Amino acid sequence: MKQIERYIFRIALGAFLSCLIGLTGVIWVTQALRELDLITAKGQTLLIFFLITGLSLPTLITVIAPVALFIAVVYALNKLNGDSELIVMSAAGMSPRHLMRPFLTLGLIVSAAIGFLTIQVMPSSFQELRDVLTRVRGDFIANVVKEGQFTTLDSGITFHFRERSPNGALLGIFMQDRREAGRTVVYLAERGQAVDLDGQTYLVLEKGSIHRQQPNSRDSSIITFQRYAVDLAAFTPPDADTIYKPRERSTVQLLFPDANETYYKLTKGRFRAELHDRLSSWLYPLALGLIAFAALGDPRTTRQGRGLAVAGAIAAVVGLRIAGFAAASAAVRSQGAVAAVYAVPLVAIALSLLVATQGNRVRAFNAALAARLRRLSEALPARATRVRAG
């Protein structure tokens, strides 16, 4: 790019990054506040909290980035026009194609990033988020037992603790294990703490005793301990096979699904719509950027308002997104609607390029015609004076 094009690119890039970081940060904070109960109510660590909220960032970026690009192009063109730089560039002979190049370059970079996030990163983040939430919900200590209540599980275990200390430890623990017929084991402890070790969760009991009653016997044995670890995996039922939704599956799995899978047979349309929605997502940043350029790319004097052009561009973007959602929804029901998923952003790109290029040609023709008429009007009085003098 030439120096002037690099100058325009820097303005647009700075505006884009500011919008992307600002909007993503605000929305991420609102999402994170909704997950605070992971720490306050479910006793999870800050690491789990930031992991769950951080896994939503790829989705936020893919949604916000096209809008941030649109805002950046509008800002850059308004700034250039407000400082009369756009008029000077046009008067110096800078063609619309050269003016469009930095915005198009930025749009291609954003589109490539969106394509990578949508096709590769987002499915992995959704799948990991599903797995983490499943583990959190399966955490017996955090999600099943309640303070001061006796909780009985289907596996034959009864659990009770008096209260939870500020550091998350359980105080006054009673646990009865009757999973084996005729055999009862009771654990009593002053305190206990859930500990993760090598992917397994253990309840470490402190200062307590174990009461074992053998089958066909009324006698029981008592063992005291200072520390004793109980595997919490026995408290939860065996994990069922996890069925991932279409958005949680990799793009390869959507391209080559298992035709014998029952879930795929029932939701074949959703698989199809998700696949083509991913493959077309990279087109929208280009479409939004070109819509902004088509509306505001022509130079105007500071006396000419640009509010109507901005409003028209916003209306076009809203209409584009509505049409895109409608096409994706139709693709769920019909194979023939798949073409519309790609046609919507491609038509928007084509129309924006047509308006940007042809509109500038018309404006250039009108400007040349006005200049010619002005020179002609200036020449007529001089000619009339020479006629009278002759």
C-alpha cells in the first residue's frame, strides 16, 4: 500500500481494535457476572470461573468483530471527511479503488480471523465448555449436598455436614455407605475438604472415625484417623455417553457425519444449517465493511450532512443480518435454501461494490459537467464584451 493508504489503514485499524476490545470487554463482564454463583454458591475455584467465562470469548469475538469493522469504517470515513482529507484526496486524483484498498485489506484480515474462529476454534470451545459444565454439575460436594441437611443418593450413600467454613471446608461430616447389601460403613469427621488429584476428586477427612458393620453380624469395628481420603467418584452414577449438539462438533464431523447416529437422523437439518452457517460466516465482515464504504466513501463538504447516509448504512446492515438469519433458519428445513445462506452476503458485497464504484463515476461525471458549465458561464460575458467593443 502507498503511504496515504497506510495512513487510512492505521485509522481504521485503531478504530476497529478499540471497538472490538471495548464491546467484547463490556459484554464479557456482563456474562461473567451471571456465572459468579460458581464461586459463591457452588464452591468452584477462580480458575474454573475464568475457564468457563473465557471459553465464551471466541463466540463473542465472532459476533462483535463484523459490527466493530462497520463502526471502524464509518468512523474513519467520517474523520477523513470532517478534516477535508477525503475531498483533498479526491481532488488530487485518488480513485475510489485506491481509497477502498485499505478498508478492503482490513476487511479481508477480519474475515480470515472470523473464518478461523468459526471453523476451528468455536466448536472446540463449545465442546470444552460442555465438558467443563458437566464436570461442575457432577461435583457432588458443590452441587448436591446442602448445609445442615441429610442428603440420600441413589447409590445408597447418605451425606450430611453441619456447616461450610469461609475457606470452603466442610465441618461436622457424617457419611453413611450402604451400597453393599448387609454391610454398612459410617464416616464421622470434624472437617473435610474436596481435593483434585490426577483428574480424580477426593474428600479428605480430618480427625474422625470409621464404623464398619460386617454382614450377618451385630458387631462393628471402629477405626480412628487423623486424615482419610474418600474417592468421590463412587458418589455419582456412571457417566452416560455425551451427545454433542451440531454447534459443539468439529467442522470435519459436520462434513462427514455418522449416518447411522440416531441424533443425526433426527436433526439432519440442524447439522446442514450449522455447517453452511460456519462456511459463510467469513463473508459478513466484508459485506458490512463495504456497505459502510458505499454509503460514506464519497467526499462531501462539511456543510453537507452525512446522518442520512449513516442511517441508511445501519438499516442495510440490519436488513442483511435478518436475511442471513432467515436463510440459516430455512436451511434447517430445506436443502434448497442452502444457496441463500451464501447468496445473502454475496449479493450485499456485489451491490455495495456497484454503488461504491458506479456512484463515484456518476459523481465524477457530474463534477466534470459542472466544471465545464462553470467555465462556459465565465467565458460568455467576456465574449459578449468583445462583441460590443467590436
